[in-house]
Amino acid sequence: MSRRPSLARLLATVLVAVLAALSATAGPASADALSDRRKAAEQQAAANQKAHDQLAASLEDINANLAQAVLDLQTVEQRLPAAQTELQEAAATLERSQREAAIIAARLQDAKDQETAIGTTIAADADKSAQIRVAIGQMAREAYKGGGGVSSVSIVLDAQSTEDFIQQYGLVATALRTQSQSLDALRQIEAQDRNNEARLVAIRERVTELKAEADQKVVEADQARQAAADRKAEIEQLVAQQAEKKATIETEKAATEAEQARIDAEAAQVAAELAQIIAAQRAALEAAAKAKGKKVAAAGPIGNSLFANPTSVNPIYVTSEYGMRMHPILHYVRLHAGIDLRTYCNTPIYAGRAGTVQWAQMRFGFGNQVMVDHGFVNGNSLMSSYNHMTSFVVRAGQKVNQGTLLGYSGNTGTSGACHLHFEVYVNGATVNPRPLLGL
């Protein structure tokens, strides 16, 4: 008596341990898989965004319509592989659902066949049981009519001869054996009937479950079929958009080449104007120095961290660096003469250093441009320009301090999106603004 409870407790302990182990392995594994998929999706989204930002930064020198077509083409080509993968997954899901539906349908039909067979068996057993009961009833009535039971003594006394005795005794024995066999058969049929009834209940429950599973597989197949149709339609649309964007880009190439020529000419004009201004300033310095019997000192190092953040985004966020880069449409290398700083449309642009506004005007390519002259720093002419602005609030000749509002950021000129293209000129030539901003 003492061993059973201890054995039960042992089995319960083992069961709990097994369930805990299963939950400890299956749960985290499933969670890890979900986490991995989410992480991969986030990484892909980040990579797509980075590629988008890099492309957008390289589109500064083309018109907005062409820039948008290039960006749209990139978006389409980034989406296409994912849509094709999703189509394959949806097709695989549909195939799996249809295959599982066929298996369930076969199981359902088998269960229905078993239900029919068991029902037929129960009906046949009921008929047999009824026949046996009728036979037993007849034997009971015959025995009652004969005065009840027949004893061995009455058989001896009533027998007319030995043969008569043997015959009567055989008849009685046969009747009793038949009655006993009939009762045994009835009990066996009733036991089989109870078993078949239990099986029938179980089969009917299974039929109900399989019908539910079959209905669910129909829903899953319909969903997978719709998902596949949606992805196929999306892919067709993406391919059409891809062709459309490529055609737009090809159409705009000639206009872009013409724009590049105008941009280069405008940059040369700015350089020439700055050269004239610097020449005049140096001549004035030399004249003033000569009047005092002195010489103008030779230019020295320009130094770093000369400018404050000219945007309202803090800390400064550089979206495109200074230097040579490949043109995304015309496929030749050209100088990106400044750095692009992240701003948002119509956000404030400030003077990075005190100086005098040389001009505030619209210039092709640069858009609305404010040029600020910061005078001479260690013998070097220092100027800065703020480009693509929506509008400016200063005028030529105006004195500004570091942090003075110059205007508002925008997308004027040949620009793909709202940003600040910031340039620094040392002795009339552009230099990398990054170290001068303390970056």
C-alpha cells in the first residue's frame, strides 16, 4: 500500500520535469526564430533606407522630377525581390494546404466509411439480438406449457423403455444446451453492441474534428491563394513601374546633360565673381599696408572648428560628403563641392560665422543662395555659401553674426530633396567643410 502513492508521486514529478523541459526548449526556440526574423527584417529595412539616403544625396545636381524617378526606381527594385520571395512562399503555402486538405479529406472519408460500417454492424446485431430473444421466449413458453422444468427423475419414471429414456434425455439436454447457447450468444452480441456504440461515438467525434480541420484547410488555402494572387499582381505592377521609371530616366538624360553644363557654367561664374572680390580685397589690404609702410603677412594654416552648426538639426547630420563621386545618371565622376546637411523643408538656416552677406539671390543649380564673406583668417579669404533655400531673409551688404537667421531650407535649384548644401571657400576655392565645422 505504501509503494503506490510513492510511485504515483514519482511519475507526477517526472511528468512535470518533462513538461518543463519541453516548454524551456520549445518556447525560447520559437521566440528566437521570431526574433531572428524580426531582426532580419529590421536590418533589411535599415539597409534599404541607407541605400535610399545615399542615392538621394547623390541626386543633388539633377532636377526634382528626374531625381524622383531615380528614387522611385530604386524603391521598386528593392521591393521586387521581396515580393517575388513572398509569392514563392504563398505558392508553397497553397501547395502545402492543398496537400494537407487532400490527406484530411481521405481521413474524413475513411472515418465516414467506418461510421457507416459500424452503424450497419450495430443494426445487424440488433436484428440478431431480436431473433435470439424471440427464440428464447419461445423456449420459455414451451417449457411453461410443459409444466415447467423437466427433472431427471421424471424422465426415468415416464420413460416406456431404455430407448425412450435415451431419446427424452437427449431432447432435454439439447434444449437446455440450446437455451444456454442462445443466452451466451445474446450476452456476446450485447457486449459487442456496447463496444460498437462506443466506437461509433468516437468515430462521430473524429468525423466532426476532421470536418473542422477540412474547413480550416479550405480557409488557409483560400488565404494563400489570395496572397499569391496579390503578390503576382504587385510584381506585375512593379515590373510596369520599373519600365516606366527607366523610360523616364532615359528621356531626361539629355536634359540632365544640359543642366550639368549650366551648373558647371554657374559654378565657374561664382568662382570668377569670388576671385574678383578677393582680388579687390587683397588690393585694398596691400594699399592700406603700403600706406603704413608695412607688408601684408603671408597666408598661414586656416585652422579647424571655425563654423557653428548652420542648421536646426542638432547634432549636425551629414548626408553627403565633400569629394569626387559618380553621377548616378550620366555615370561620370565629378566634384561634390560641399557637404549636404540634414534639414527639413522650411526649417531655419543660420550663419555659421560672423561676416557680411555678399549676395542673396537665385542661382541656377544652387537655387536660392546666400554667400557670406567672413573676411581674412590668418591671411586667407574665407567665405561660405548656403544653398537650395526656400527663401532668405537677408540682403547683400548686411552684417551678420554667428547664428543670425539667413533664411529657410528648401529644395530650389537642382536638388532632389530638402537639405542644406553647405560650401566653404578658402581663397576662392572650395574646401571640405567637415573639419571647419568641428566634425
